[in-house]
Amino acid sequence: MKEAKPRLIWMGDDLIIGDDGKARCAWAGPGDTALGRYHDEVWGARTYDESALFEALTLGVFEAGLSWSIVFGKREAFSTAFHSFDSERVAAMTERDVDRLVQDPSIIRNRAKIQATIDNARAMRSASPSLAELARSYESTRKRAPLSIADLPTSTPEAEAFAKQLKTQGYRFVGPTSVYAFMQNVGVVNDHIHGCFRASDATRQ
């Protein structure tokens, strides 16, 4: 017997409900996918854990010019390639490691992005203030969640300032748009849409 596909109920362009009865941001799909699980468990949850920060930064580097669904579909492969996002171990990687990863079909084989990830790990190990300290300085707590996906910016003045600071510390592939995505990923801002079970105002609906 074939497994039944999830029954999806759409709520406009911004929310979706799957068989589990939970309303989600529509971009996440029904939930039981790599992208859906990331939405449910990680995206928008505030964290200053070093490996979580480095993971979010790394996924943002590889997302540039691509879609999040492609990147999140390779999340486990990236974790394997970059030592479970241990910045100390990644900082010690060499040109030979870059050559090896460029041949690895399980990840996105872009030499510049692979090298940028190693360079970012090195910046993360040496920079002051730390990435966690910088992220804390840009924390934002909303009383009301965004009403629609159209309300979400691709960048903000805070992201522009954050990106500028990161660049001075030696980070790469950290433009305002990718830095705002990083801020969303680690919960510096919570951009889950109003009605989503992960939204900042979910308990007050």
C-alpha cells in the first residue's frame, strides 16, 4: 500500500496547514521535509550557541544565488563536510580540504563559497566582539508578528550595520541581505508570519 501524501490546506499565500493540524509559514510546506523541519525546529528560535551561529552563517553563504530549499536539502551533507559546524576544526582546514570538497557531490561545489566558509570560521575564532555578542546587540522582540510574507524585508538598517561590522572582522559573503537571513535564522528577529504556530504572537492569538 502506498503511503498517503500529506493533505494540505492552504490559507491564502502566507500560511499552510498540513495533516498535523499546525499552521506554518507557507514557504515551509507541510513540515515533514528538510525545509519544513528547519522552519519548525530552528528558524527564528533565538540561539547564541557557537555551532548554531556558524551553521546559520554557512548556510547563508551557500544560499547566495540559490534557493533555501536546495540549501536546506543538503543541510546534513554540509554538517558532515564542515565537521558538525565546529568552527575550530573548520578554521584548521587546508587547501587540500577545499580541493576535496569541490569534488563532493553531496554539497554545493562552489570553491569560493567553500573557501569563504573556512575564512569565516577563522574570523569567528579571532574576532572581537564575538559573533554571539554582535548578534545579541541586534536583538529585536516584536509584540505582533508580520501579517504577510510581503511584509518581510530582505534587509534592514540593522542588517546593513551588522554586515559592515562583520566585514571589518574578516567575514566573507556577508552582505546585508545574507546577514538579515542570518538574523532570521538564529532568532535575532522572529519573522514567522502571524498565524504560524512559531510566530512571536502565537500564544496571544
